Amino acid sequence: MEPEFLKDPSSPKERWVILVCKAEKPRIEVYSVKPGEIIRHECAGGKIIEFRVNANLEVEGVEKHHLYKFEDVLNGFIDVSEDPPRVVVPKRS
């Protein structure tokens, strides 16, 4: 894989976040966000859930919805079989 692909595309004014929805079967969405923005997620049954991005570029999830910073997942993966899903970073030898 090319090293450029593995770089965090975020800037000081924006951040990439990964949303894992476990309302039914796991669903993953990726968003580029800025402070004050609202993420609108269409959940199971068409219900719309909104998440607000705070001034520190952080977003809090709600029940069955988990958000991760791109940089926290960059060297690993999200294990969606766990509840809540967890970031796994393999140890390199």
C-alpha cells in the first residue's frame, strides 16, 4: 500500500470520523467534519439521528452508535463483533 494512502487526511480545521451503527447489522460511515457541524445519520427504519461536532472536533455517540477518530484507527481496524466495537491495532514485530 502506498504511504500517502495511510496518512491522516485531516487538517487543523477538520477531522475525519468513522461512525459505526449497530442498530441492526453493523453499518460503517465516514465523515469529514468541522466544528459546529451536524452529522445526520439515517438509522434503521429511516430514523434520522444527529451528532454535533464540538469545538475540539470531537463527536459523542448515542446508544448503538459509536464514533472513532480516523487517526485512532489508522494503524488497525474496528472490530464490530465487539459491543461496543473496539479499535484493534496489531502488534508489529
